[in-house]
Amino acid sequence: MANSTAKAKNGRGAGKRERLVEGAREVLYAQGVERTTLADIAEAADVPVGNVYYYFKTKDDLVDAVVASHLAEVRGALQALEQHRTPKARLKAFVRMLIAQADLMASHGCPQGTLCSELDKRDGTADRQRSELLGAPIDWAEQQFRALGRRDARDLAVALMASYQGIAVISSTFGDPELVVREGKRLERWIDSLG
């Protein structure tokens, strides 16, 4: 594995590894972890199935790479929100970012939330990386609420994420992205009322 990582870092083979991770993200989201095979992922990535083992020894290794990819994406999105001048503006931008995913959530729920839920059922553990998928936005939101002077910042941050994850499940259940949009607007009004 060290050799494949080194080759990926120096450019040789990086395209296939990245395609495998991206293909895995898509297939795991659509089909779930348990129903997805390495052959499914290889097909989605347009990589021969035998090549998967060159980059990832097991399906679990590939799933770990998907979790890391999602976590990097979450952290990048949160960092991008820092461009907004006030905590309230950042929180509302966060909500608008979630609303922008309404169609995606209506198809299969929140990509990170469904992955965390499924992996928890799979092996009963919540490793650090997985818990950060939902923990990072909660921690970030807590900082924003704290900057608004809220002593209940942690509770508000958890409530914000619970609302988002809940509406993702409901929207997916009914296949209705408008539910996400309506909840997002309600969350923006809620944020406005807090401070």
C-alpha cells in the first residue's frame, strides 16, 4: 500500500486512484456500503477490477478513503464559509449551502449522514474520521453561535445539524426536495431570531 500511495502522490497512477475514490463515493451513496461490490466501484470508475487491489487492499480501505474524501470536502466547505463577515451571515450561508443540495438529498439523503449511519450499523464502531464527518460542522456551528454570544452554543449547533439530517431523511423518504428548501428557509428565520 505504501508503494501505491507513493505512486499516487508522485503522479503515476493518481488518476485511477482518484477515479476509484470518486466512483466509490457515487456508488456507495446510491447503493449503500453493504450492497456495493468492488466490481461495482471499478465499473463506475472505469478501471479494471483487478486494478482496484493495486490501490486498495480491501473494500474497507476504499471505504476509509471515501470517508477521508468526504471529510476533506466538509472541511473545505466550512473554510469557504469564513469569507462571510459575521457569524450570523456564516450560519445562514451554511444553511443556503445545504439548500443547494436539495435535489441530491431527495434522492438518497445526506451523503455524509447516510454514510455515517450505514457504517455505524455495519461494524458498530464510530472511529474518529467518521465522527468528524458530522462533528466538524457541529463544532464549526458551535463557534458561530458562541461568537453570537450564545451560552447554549453547543445545543444550538447540535439542533442545527439534527434539523438538517432529519430533513434529509424525510426529503429522501418522500423524494421531495422542496421539503429541504422549506426547512432551510425556516432555519434562516430561526438564525435571525437568535441574537
